[in-house]
Amino acid sequence: MKEKWSHLMKKDGVKTVAASVISILIGLLVGCIIVIITGLTSGNMDGGSVWDGVRLVLGGILSTGRDASGGLTFGFNPTNVGNMLFRATPLILTGLSVAVAFKTGLFNIGAPGQYLMGTAATLITALSIPTSAVPSPIVWLLAFLAGVLAGALWGAIPGLVKALLNINEVLACIMTNWIAANLVTWIFENSVWCNLEEYGKTNYIYKTTHNGVETARAGLDALFPGSQVNWGIGVAVIIAVLVYVLMTKTTLGYELVACGANRHAAHYAGINDKRNIVLSMAIAGALSGAGAALYWLAGNTEFYWQTYQSLPATGFNGIPVALLAASNPIGVIFTGCFMSMLNIVGQQLTSLTAFNEYITDVIIATIVYLSAFSLVIKLWLSGRKKHKVQPPAVPAASAADGKAEKGGEDA
């Protein structure tokens, strides 16, 4: 049994998964410790409140509220699970965006800007085309493709700057993020798409249901009643599988990864490194744009257009999703759901206890920090230690022969 376990832990994939699981467990442990310290140092909480906080950190997604006596109840909560899947949809796609760039040796910190440009293109297309003239499914598809294309074009800009001018993509992405934020604000300010029908919502854009365009529920509303879930989660999973096939089973994926591993060696081998850098960032941008399109086409979300106040957190949250999944497209599906689950847990903490949702931000930060040290964790799992270099052992027979020869020469 010990030998089987040792052989299993030698596999790189197993060590990667184990490192991610350890990071998650330590993050949850840190969250529990913070809940305990906060509760014990607060004069407004007792031991029962602290215990409730710990239970919600560990299993808040299954919380069903409180019973008549005020105690927490747990079980399958279809609303929580459905909302988790809905919020995981854009996280999966922004996580894929960052993961694809990581795989090709680039750091796509421009996902927020690409997400915003995808948002603008999607909403403008969905709200501008009258469904009286064009069937709503066609409008939905055109709006989705518009979001993908806008994200791809915005992602290609840092790629071009990197490929042609050798300017670091991080700097270029930060610049394009804020340009996108102000550009989208300018586009929607005083536009015909602002919500003028509901009082006090002049800074919001109409939901896509205003034009009769929304993502189909496909029966998921019956499976998860009371939630926002729709078929967008299915589209996100399909895209993740396609990205996995692209990166691992195609010539283009091989060239992208090879270019990321060593741009100059790839160029020497005949691979067009400049083209692949631009293409990699364009694919990453398209994925971020797709995440925005699926989120805003849900029909139950309103876009607050004054985005210059802050960049969308969904774009930045794709970074921990990709890190925790070790940039594996299939792993991103699960880590995206996990990060979304923590968001639901934070809401449960706020609504059911005296704690606030920022505790889950600390958990995510801890997990991200540990994910950056995944190589160290993997080495620890391998049981590798630094040893002093020992000279090779001399066989006994050879040593005896050497002594005999030396004695003969002396004689």
C-alpha cells in the first residue's frame, strides 16, 4: 500500500491537484481562525455565534437558514447552488482567459478591460436589434459573438505591443483596462440604453429582457428554483472543454505553448512567435468577452455603466481561478465553482450571523498566496530534500585490487 501511494504521488498531475487541495484547506482553516478570533474578541457574540460562523465557512453553500428556535439548518439548498453556478459562469471564462495566457508564457491582467468591452458590445447589440424584425435567439447569438469579438480585439492590443515593441504585457494590459473603463462610461453616458423606466436607475443599462433577449433556462429553473441559473453555465463548460482540446490536442496549441516556453527557441524552430503572441492574447480576450456576454445576457442583471469608479472584480478574480487550477482548462471549471461558492458563503455569513462577507476575501487571498507557492508544496509532497553531494562509492573488489597494485609497485 505504501509503495502504491509513493508511486501515485510521483505523478505530476496528482501532486498538482494535491497542492491545490492543500491550499484550499489551509485557506478555509485561516478563515475559521479569523471567525474564532473575531467572535471571541467581540463583546456582542457568544460561543454559539462563533460556532455558527465556523460552520458557515465550511458548509455555507448547504445552509437553508434558521429554524423556529433560531438554530442553523443545513441541507441541499437549490437556490444557493443555482446562484453559485450562475456566478461561476463568468469566473470560469475569465479564469480560462488568464490560464490560456499563462500557458503561453504571458500574464493577462487585462481581463477586466476585455470583460468591459465585451459587456458594451453585448448590451449594445442585444438592445439595438429589434426582436420584432429578428428572432430573439438570433439576436442572442449576435450579441454573444459581438462580446467575444470585442474582447478578442481588446486583448490583441497588448499582444501587438508585446510582439512588435517588446513592451511588457502587464503594463499594456493595465493601460487598456483603464482606457476600456472610461471608454465604456463615455459610450453609455446619455445613451438611449440607460434605464429611464425605473425611478432612480438612470445610471443602469436596461436588462436584456427589455428587448426580449435572454439566455434560455433549459429546465435549470425547475432543478434550482428561485435561483438565477441558466444555460450559460453549460456554454461555459463546453468552451472550457474546447480550450482544453485546443491547447493539448492541436498543432496550434502546441505552437502557442512552445512559444510561451521559449519564444526564441520557438522562432528558431520555424514557429511564428509574433503571430502566436498576438493570437494568444486575442484568444484570452475573447474568453473574457464571452464571460461578460453570458453574464449580461442572463436577463436578470443590470449593468452599472459608471465603471470608471472601479474595474469589474470578475476580471481580476480570474487570476486566482487560473492559479488554483494550475492553468488546466478542465480544472478551471471546478475552481471557478469553488470561488463562486465562497461568494455565496460570504452572503450567508452576512445574512445569518454578525460576521461579514469580507472573511471570504481573506480566505481567497490566502489560497492565492499559497497557490503561488504550489511548486514548494509539490516538492514537499515528493519528499525531496537537499543532500550533500557524496562521491561515488568504490566497490570492495576494486579497492582491494587497487591496494594490491599499489603494493606491487612499491615492491
